[in-house]
Amino acid sequence: MASLLTPTSTPTGNLLFWVCLCAMVSGLQTLVPNGQKHSVKVTVSTLPTVQTTAFTRADPVHGNGGTIGCANKGGCEIYCSFCVNMTAQDCYEWLVNHWCNYNFIVAMDSINSTDWCSLEKVKSAYNNFTMCTETVADCLLVPWPNRFVEHKFVDIHATYFHDCPTEALRDPPPSIILALVMTPICLIPVMVVLVVLKTKNGDRRS
């Protein structure tokens, strides 16, 4: 009896399934307006794109292609824009000479030469020069510190700070040396006496 009902019930169930599916699809299409249908299709077909930029070392007019490394930091594009037909090291030296060093010279010229040996007076200009050389090096992916920067600091010290007095390291007075040496020597017998007295007191109590 079950075998006779199976062939007839299966096509009926399939037919009902397809009828219900078609009704649902047509109902969904009527619920969505035409304008929204178009926007949905555009939204689905449009994929998000990631924009990447690369800094070119030379302009197309000059004809020298290639790219130069430039760190992805704020303000680095300004420094990297000067690196036309130059290597990273050459561009770094040019920026340090014409930007960092120039600003340092202007700052030092605004200070009275008699105050050049005052740390409070020159600290701001000196720190700004140091930070400038480090920032440019980070943007151009050049190691810092480097030999060129070391030479620049030597030149700065020779130009502005060569007359500043320096305190040479010297030995402390003999009296201080004697006190530092004799203090632990004198403490050793005192500690020994205290240990002996403590031991005797402990033996008497026991």
C-alpha cells in the first residue's frame, strides 16, 4: 500500500514547492522599487578599491625613471618632493644643508654671540636642528645618526661653541679621597666587635 502511494505523492510535493518558490520571488520583486533595484545592483557590482601612491624620484620631463623610498608619515611628502634626480643620501644631505642647517643659523644669529655658551639660550635651536636631521632621515629611510650628521655637529661646535669653557674632569681633593677610603676601613673593626658582643650575649642567655 505504501509503495503505491509513493509515486503519486512525490510529483505533487515537487509541484507545490516550485509554485511556492515562484510566488516568493515575484513577491520580493514587487516589494523593491525600481530605483532601489538599480542602486542595489550598482552597490553589489562595485568593489572597494585601495589607493596606493608611490613617490617618483624624477619628473617625466627629465626622463630618469625609478622610485625612491619615502616613509608613510605626516609631512614626509614635502621632504621627498625635493628628491628629483637624486639618491636618498644626496637628497638627505641637501635638505640638511639647505633646511635644517639654515634654520639653525637663523636661530643662532637671533641670539647674542655672548649668549652662545648659555645652554638655556641655545637649547631650543640645538634641539630643533637635531630633530630636523632625524626627521628627514626617517622620511627618506636613511640611517640616523650617520657620518654626514656627525660632521655637521662637529662643524657647528667648531663655529659656535669653540670658545665656550669646558669643565675638565679632575680627581677630587686628597681629603675627600682619604675620607672615602678610611670610612669602610674603620667600619670593619666596629662590625667585628658588634658581632662578638652579640655572640657572647647569646651564649650567656642560653
